[in-house]
Amino acid sequence: MSEVNKLKHVAIIMDGNGRWANGRSHARIWGHVRGSSVVSNIVEEADDLGVKALTLYAFSTENWSRPLAEVTTLFKLLKKFLLKERKRIIKNQIRFKVMGDTSRLPQDTKDLINGLESETSNFKGLKLTFAFGYGGRQEIVDAVNAFTEKNPGEKLTEDVLTKSLYNPELGDVDLLIRTGGDQRISNFLLWQMAYAELYFTETKWPDFTRKEFRQILNKVNTRERRFGQICESISLLETSSMAEKNKKILESAMGK
Ligand code: FPP
């Protein structure tokens, strides 16, 4: 990477698996199988580039309405990932978590998740989170309910709501990448994405490479992020002469 990576929390909507498979006259689930093998490459690249948190949308609350065979395939791929990547996750000190409603997953997969979460809970490396059975609106509703149950009658603020989210330590999203060509955020990390940079690529997830991921981060790192303010150099230039000019402009606009 040519310069320091400033994007601490990167979130990805791994879209386009079904279309990738259909375009090759395969069943949609083949796209998920191929897509799941891309996940570990991107995790490794994110770690190499100094990303602190990587959150991947693996299964949304809306995905429950997909055909049973597809839902079951996604469950199986999650289990396979946990079995296959466990050693590498531990070796690289990655802190692993799943966020969302996992209650309908098979018990053996839930056990694998719980095991890996507790084994890695004190690791200081990349925070890898799979959003599974996850919906951004549901997360906000859960955060509000958690807060009001604990603090009846108290007023909610942005700060306390942020602290009541599923994984507040992940912080705001700096960059959302969506593969597959659609330009939507699809109920993903709605609260955390308020000031995220958005990047949409036509590449379907099974074709997404470490190289493209690195190029996207390089490009977005050069964007100026103002968070609703003006750029730093201008605010520093706001000298008394500029303030005087502004006063005159305002007076003439107000007809004084
Ligand atoms: C969207 O593609 C993708 C998903 C619904 C699931 C993403 C899952 C994976 C990448 C594999 C699972 C991997 C692990 C490790 C859990 P789509 O089916 O909506 O594609 P389409 O828009 O072309 O139909």
C-alpha cells in the first residue's frame, strides 16, 4: 500500500454469488460455495493492509425467505469456514465474532461459533465479524430496548445508543464495499454507516480478488472525508480577515 491506511473499519456486502453461478449455467448455491472460498483471502489481505475491523454480511434477516436448500448451504458453508480457518484465525491473533440471530443454526455450528469466539476474545489483531441472521434495523431496535430496560425513564442519546449496539467496540464504518453491481446498503450496519465512504464494484463476489480489494482501499484512502465539516486547511485559514469578509456578505444578504 502506497500510503498509510486510514480506513479502520471496513464492511463488505458480498453480493452477486447467485448471478455468478447462473451466468455459468450452475445452480445459485454453487456461487455461494465459490464465494465462501474468497472470504479467507480478503480476511488475510485486510489484516496485511492494517485494517482493524472487517465486518462481512454473510446472511441477512431477509435471507430467511430464500429456498431452504440455499439457506442450508449457507449454514454449511459457515460451519466449513469455522472448521477450516480456526487454526489460521488463532495463529494470526484474529478476534472472531458472529453478530445477529444465530438461534436457528444447527447446534454443532453454534458450538463452533461459541468456541472460537471465546478462544479469540482476548486477541488484539483484526476484529473479524460475520453478520449472520443480521438486520441493521433490528440491531437499532435491540439497542433501544436494551437501554430502556436497564435505564427506565432515562433519555436516550446518540452516545448511549452507540454503546448499546451489538459490538460497540467496532466503531463507525469507514468504508462499505458492495460487490455485484447493485448500489444499496440493504439493512447493513445502518447506524454505524452514517459517515461511511461507499464503494460499489461490478465484480461479483466469487471473482473479487485481494488485488481489487487493495486497489479500492488505495483509492478510498485518497478521498477527503469531511464528516459534514469543511476541509481542515480551510478551517485553519479562517482568520479574522475572512471572518470580517463573511460578516459583510451576511449583512448584504440580510439587506442591512
Ligand atoms: C449474496 O449473493 C450473498 C449472500 C446472501 C451470502 C454471502 C455468503 C457467502 C459469500 C458465502 C458464505 C460464506 C461464509 C464463510 C459464511 P446473492 O445470492 O444475493 O447473489 P445475487 O444477487 O447474484 O442473487
